[in-house]
Amino acid sequence: MATELKDLTKRSENYSQWYNDLVVKADLAEQSAVRGCMVIKPYGYAIWEKMQRQLDDMFKETGHVNAYFPLLIPKSFLSREAEHVEGFAKECAVVTHYRLKTASDGSGVVVDPAARLEEELIIRPTSETIIWSTYKNWIQSYRDLPILCNQWANVMRWEMRTRLFLRTAEFLWQEGHTAHATREEAEAEAVKMLNVYADFAENYMAMPVIKGVKSANERFAGAVETYTIEALMQDGKALQSGTSHFLGQNFAKAFDVQFVNKDNQPEYVWATSWGVSTRLMGALIMSHSDDNGLVLPPKLAPIQVVIVPIYKNAEQLAKIDEKVAGIVARLKELGISVKYDNAENKRPGFKFADYELKGVPVRLVMGGRDLENNTIEVMRRDTLEKETRTCDNIEQYVKELLADIQKNIYRKAFDFRAANIFKVDTYDEFKEQIEKGGFILAHWDGTPETEERIKDETKATIRCIPLEGDTTPGKCMVTGKPSARRVLFARAY
Amino acid sequence: MATELKDLTKRSENYSQWYNDLVVKADLAEQSAVRGCMVIKPYGYAIWEKMQRQLDDMFKETGHVNAYFPLLIPKSFLSREAEHVEGFAKECAVVTHYRLKTASDGSGVVVDPAARLEEELIIRPTSETIIWSTYKNWIQSYRDLPILCNQWANVMRWEMRTRLFLRTAEFLWQEGHTAHATREEAEAEAVKMLNVYADFAENYMAMPVIKGVKSANERFAGAVETYTIEALMQDGKALQSGTSHFLGQNFAKAFDVQFVNKDNQPEYVWATSWGVSTRLMGALIMSHSDDNGLVLPPKLAPIQVVIVPIYKNAEQLAKIDEKVAGIVARLKELGISVKYDNAENKRPGFKFADYELKGVPVRLVMGGRDLENNTIEVMRRDTLEKETRTCDNIEQYVKELLADIQKNIYRKAFDFRAANIFKVDTYDEFKEQIEKGGFILAHWDGTPETEERIKDETKATIRCIPLEGDTTPGKCMVTGKPSARRVLFARAY
């Protein structure tokens, strides 16, 4: 291991520090000069781009189109929807002026008091208000519906305690905003997009998720129902990974968006919104990585295969270069992204550690003996297993290995979660288990008061009321009152 | 023509109104509730996405990677580079607070005076300052160079007079920011990216451009040299379509970014930045479109081919549907994006006008007689020419037709420009010609004073000192002083 890597804290020592170390050392992101705002570095951004591209394809396949709405929102718009303003006004960046001027003492620039805005503008924390004020002009008749728009954008929420990717003042996300003629259609859309998110999480991020609905306390401000996917991190904490909201007619009423239906009657429009963010980067990192660094699912790895030569002299390197060139070309033909690193200013050991840190799924190494024997060493990042194989048809082998790694990472995360979901029947048991972490399925009487009490006493929240699984009724572990079904608790990011 | 289209102003009547009508009626963009900020509608955004994808591929082919830097910039950062602050402080959105609270009279929300920021933050008008403050941490040695980063982002400049796409308070763009060990390498990078922009403009947007350098007056605030591509719009005005800046060591000095060179000596880093924005949408629209609507180059058209059926009854439609399905499948196989519009609630005439308005390059129409004769009507949007052809191998014909349209649109724009570049030798001639529009090549004595005088008296600016073309020296048309070569003048957007 190269010297630099010795500083990566072990998960068992301090999970939180391990995460921060990893994000910074693997060149994913770093803090910026602006409080709570991160710089997403090229390697981190390359992973995010792969996520974006895949999600965007899935949105388009389900009939959505992209658009772009303003960054700034008039302050008064936030107040239109009573719950929405409660949820978002407390933590937003406010633009009050539109000009700076040279300070009278010449020491730089100051805000020009003459350039005060009549109405302050808010940097969007989410775009329901500006979008529904726009949809008002787009919708007159049932023939204008549905509208199925998505936007990729930056948003800002003035979080007090921030962590790279997981909670930052500015973050990148997509937000879908759809408008429908009927309640049923809007509800179906909210569920459809939840399923798209779950599909993406499981089949691309290799991260198993539990789909469910949020309790009233945890619902999006302004939603009638919030659907969520919840994942379990290696430290036993939950991470909400995507939400899809059925907004009812709340925003249509707030912005007076009505349409004339087929019977020529005016009706308010039904709405959904749904989003995932750069938070998914945090989920991806924490789901699979280990004490050596990142472990990336091949489907989202910017570099899927790295090839490193080991050589005694320039002549030998030239021979390896030539041999590897053929392998690289054939891997690319199979659609595999591959990097051949024959840089001379770094030793093989440094390269090995660096690509392990960066989570490259497969490493191939060719040395002098390999050259003689027509062999190559293959290492898979997920298990760190090495084997030496013939070069014949190595490309096909690597392709299958990548598919196997994708599956294996998912299975590992799935097994971890299976071993860390607990059915608990008493509040004492609950308190004991929550300290150890994991998902807990327990009965709850359905009241916000009991939920609040559990949160205050244990720091655990209801992650969701699962859409699938055990629906047997029972008694609330806290109050003994009737419970319709077990709900999912955890401490959460 | 459908009724809605009658409202599209003719170019000859009012070019400016024609442009605004077209942007709105073709569903490209519209004004939002926030002064100067636009909503980019799905059809407009789909064109922008095609531009983005192509440019992004070209950036990556030239070795660049994407990253993301904060939206907000500490006010003091702007002051670090003297010219930069002059250029950008006057028109920026200033964040002063980070919280709203409920008004004491309960009438909505007000800014919470307790949540005032210690230092105000600026919404980025461009990101040199925040990026160079970051690069300081990334660069120690010559081995860390070059850094070749690009970001796709929104930026904000508080323009007083705005026009959709051409000049908006918020706009979308990409900004490349590179760091180099030598002056030569940075200069070469600035020129390389200018050439990428010119390639994109000419071969994708079908828009001929003149490459050149800006005069000192028109230079980017903080640059040593600004390279530009300039295009001529149909009304005889110029549109600056992309700029690439050689920044020298200005930002490295402002943010103290030094590296240790191969001789172990500290040196300031050399820089470039380069950008194109949603302004290119305006350039695209104005370069090719006509009184019937948009004319899009096939390479950037979201829909390249539309197929419309004309039928008497459901039985006939079913037969046309079946016949067209084969054509659609074969067009898709050729990588052509095609839409079959058999919607029953709109008449063919309405569809024809709508797709003309939206600039779909090729329209195919199949009616009852075509069905019998195995023929189809082909219309090309650029010339509006129609012909009836056999369906046999129609896909290959359409593919070639799209390539021909791409070429023809470029040639038309090129010929228009050639007919509207004038060599002028006296200031009187200049004043006369500038009223009629077009590019003017004239001698200038190289001083800012003369440039200012020309601008004050004629509203014309020096668009660039061309990199190619006639380099014969002469005498300034205004002062008679020596001129190194003719420079390019125009009134500009």
C-alpha cells in the first residue's frame, strides 16, 4: 500500500471519519471556500454523470421530457402553499440586492444600497412554486395534460451541519414535476417513478432498497403522500435515497391552475413531484466500499478495467504495450471502459493502491513472465481475489466478471441488510437494538405523538410504512394501541 | 396555415418581433415570473441538450473532464483581480441572508434580520475566482498540471434589458477552466478551444463564423487575450457566439497559485477559460429560420423526420399505420429520429404548419393514393420543396436528404454572409453602410479612443481582429493614422 493510503481511517475505528477520508482521498469531492458548499471533483463528477445519464434515459423511456425553470423564486411564492413555506422558508438563501459598488475607502466592493430588490428572491430549495406558477400558463384544457417535465438543476438549503454529498447547502439533483387530469393518474405516476428509482438503485447502484410511504411527520412539505426508497448503510443507519410525492391539488390550488375537463367543467390539476440528488453518491460510497477504498458497481464505474504493466526495462515495456494494445481494443469493442496505465513516474504498488482506492472493478497486471506465458493477472476489486489466466479470450472473461461483480456487490449488500432487519415487539427490545443499528420492523399506533416520543427517546425515525412485506396487525410497542402493520424504523442520515 | 401561425410577424416587418414571436410560438422559451429569467420549454431544451451532448463529446475528445464548483462566491473573491471586479461587480445577484421568518402580522414571510451573513455571497456571473481559489489546493508541482476542467452550470448577470436566449439574467452555459505550466501551452489551449467552438458552430449549427481576437475594450475582464467567434444574423447584426480567454497569470497571482517547476523553482500557473451559453440558441434561431418558423440543422433537430398520414377512414389509417411502421423502423435503424404523428384530434394542415414552425427538417406524408402507388410525399423544411417518391429505399434517400439539408443551410448562411461583408475605406462610407447592416472590414489605428468614437457615433463595435484573411496594412478610416490590418466591425447583439 502506498503511503498516502495509510491515512484512510478503518470503518471499525470511526465510520464517519472513514467516509470523509474516502470522499476526499478518492478525489470525489471536497469542501469549498463557501460554507456548506462542496466542489465535486472530476472523478466524483464522472460517477455522477453515469448516474445522470442512466436516470435520464429511464425518465425519457417513461415519457418524460427535460426543461429548465428559474434559479430564483419570488419570496411571496413560497407563502402560497401553507405547509410548503413552513418546510422550506427556514433554510434558504435570500437575494436582496443586484449590484455591488466600490467601497468609499477603496477597500474592495460593498453592497450598493440603491440596488435593493423590491421583493426578495429565494434561491430554489425545490421548484414546485415557480413551476406551478408557470404551468398556469400552459394548462387550459384536458388536452394540455399530462405534462411530464423533469429538470436537472442545482438547489440550495441552508443546512447547519453539512457532510460531503450527504447534506450540503448546495446540491445537484433532478426534480420531476408532472400535471394530470385525474387523481388516479397522478397517484400512478408517483408510484411509477418510485419504481424507476428502486430499479435504478438495485440494478445500477447495486443497492437494495425498501419501498414505502412516509408517515405524516416525515412527509414532504405540501404533499398528500410521500413515497420513498430507503437503503441500509454498513454502519446500520438508514439513508433515504429518493422520494416521489403525490401532491394532490395543493399546488394547483395555491397557483390557481385549473383545466376544462371533457365535460367542459373546470377542475384543479393533480400533481406529482419526485427527485434524487447527489446524496446518492453518499449512498453509493457507503453501501459497498471497504477499508481499502471505494468499491464501485461496474455499471457506474467511470473506469471499469485498469491494466498495469510490470517491467524491467524499456524493451520489455514496449512488448507489453504491444500485447496490451490488442486487449484494450477488444475490451473497447465489447463496450468496456478501460485504462492502460503505463505512466513511468509511478511504481506499480502505488498504482495498485490508487486504483483500489478509486474502486476500479477489475485490475489486470501483465509482467515479463506473463508475456512469455501468454497470461495475465486478474484482480476483482469487490473480493480482492487474484488469479492468473490465459490471455486467450480474456476480454469475454472480463465482461462476464464485470457482470458477476455487479451481482455479487448487490448480493453482499442484500445479505447485509437481511442480517440487519429485526422484528421487535417491545419498546425495551427496540431501545436495545437501535443502539446496535439496523432496520427495525415494529408495531406503531399510527399517531404523530408516539412517533415523536420514539424519536426523542431513541433518535430513531419511521423510515417508511413498507409497500410490501408482513401486513399482520398487532399492538403498538410503545402504547399497546392497535397497529395496522409493522413499520420500518431506523436511525438515519 | 393554421390560425395560430398567422400571428408570426414577418422578418421584413419587424425582425425583433419576429424573433420573439418565434421563440414563444415554437415552444422554445418564455419569460418567467422572475424579471429577466426565462423558462426553457421542453422543445427548446431538447435542442439545447443536443448542443450540450455534442460539445461535451468534443471537450472530452480534447482531454477535458467535467467537475462542479459552488454557485455562490464570497464577495471578497471578486475584488482579488482588479479588472475582473470592474467587469462583474456591477451586475450581480447578492445573497445577504440565509433565513426567512413568518411576518409579525402573519401576512407571509419576511427576511429574518438575525440571519444576516457575515460576508455577502454573489451568485456566480462566471467562476474564475471560486475555481482558482480551489486550484490553489490542487496544484503544487508541475506534475499536477495541466488541469483541464469544464463545468456545465447556470450563471447570473443582472442585465437591465433582456431578450429570450440572447440576454437573460440567468443563463445556462459551460465554462472551461484550465491550468498550465507554460505560457505557450495555455495560449495553445485557448486557440484549440476557439477552434472547437468554430467547428461546432459550422459543422453542427451550420453557422459560418469568423475567428479573431477582441480589441482591449471588448476583452473579458481579467484576460490577457480574448478569442472569439462572430456570426452574422439575417438582420445584418453580429452575434458573438463563443469566447476563449488566455488569462495569463492574472488569476494565479490573485489567488497565489504557484507550482514547483522541473528545475524546482516556484512559478505562477498559466490559465485559460472558455465558454458558450444558451445564447447559441438565439444564434441558431436567427441564422436559419424564416417567416414560416424555425429552420433547424438536422444534426441538432430533436425530431429529424415527421411522418403525417392523410386518410378517409379508420380502415385506411390502419393500412397507412402498418406501411409507415416499417419505414419508421428502418429510419431508426439508420440512427434517424423520427416521429409518426397519427393523432386524430388535429387536422393534417394544422400538423404541417406546426412542424414547419418547429423546424423539423423533413416531412413525409402518406395518403390513400400513395398507399396504392407505394409512394410518399417528401418535403424539406429548408426550401419547402415537395416531391413524391417511391417508398422503396426511402430511408436511404431521407438519410442523404438530411445530409444535404445540413449542407444547404450552411451554404445559404455562408452565401448570405459573403454578400454582406464589405470592405470600406472612408468613415463616410462606413456610416452609410453600417445603417444597412452587415460585417464591415475597415482600417483602424489600434487605439481605444478611436474605437470608442466609432461606437458612440455609429453604435458599431469591433467584433474582432480576424485571425485569417487580408492582412494588408493601411490607414485608419477615422484618423488616417497607420493601421496594421483591417478589423471587423458590426452592430451586435
